[in-house]
Amino acid sequence: MKFNFKKVTTLAIALFAISSIKAQSAEITDSVLVNGNCGMCKSAIEKSAKEAGASYASWDKKTKVLNLKFDPASTSQEQIEKKVAARGYDTQNFKATDEAYEKLSACCHYDRKSTIFEKQ
């Protein structure tokens, strides 16, 4: 049997393309409610989410929604929320410690008594 370089190269490219498509489709898109007030909050919340493994994180100041994309093989919504809460921001499922909240800048101190979250 003769070695056919063109066929082997085509097969290798096809396998690479299939594995790339499969890897991309494994990413999850989700959203989480997170308390915060300002642009500094936005930066800190998004940075914390990315440190926890999110490939994309965008927090909206008005809606308090953090939109996420992440690979469930490397992180989870729970891990991301815990990281954000550890930074001082209450999420829909995890409350920040008082110590973490107190470390936030004064402009970032949201009203913790009137929460935006309701457990269903």
C-alpha cells in the first residue's frame, strides 16, 4: 500500500476541526444575579468570575445580572459564584462574608438588608 500524504493531511485536518467544534460546544452559557453598585463592582465581579474559570463574564449594573460562559469540565456556576462572594459580592446562591463585604470600597457597599434575590 502506498503512502498518500494528501489523504493523511486531509484526514488530520478533518479530525482537528471536529475536535475543535466539539470543544466549543461543551461551553455553557448561564446567568447569575450578583449585588453591586458601580463600575468598580463591575470590574471586580467580572475579574472574580474569570479567575474562577469563566471564559466570558459581563455584569450589568442596572439588572445585576452576570452573564457567563464556562467549560463545565474545568469549573461550575457554583465555583464562580463562590469566588464572586469571596470577593465581597452576594450572589443569588452565596452570601459574602461580612469581612469580605467590609473590604469593599465605600461606593461598592450595596444595601445587604434589601436583597434582590428571592429563593424559589
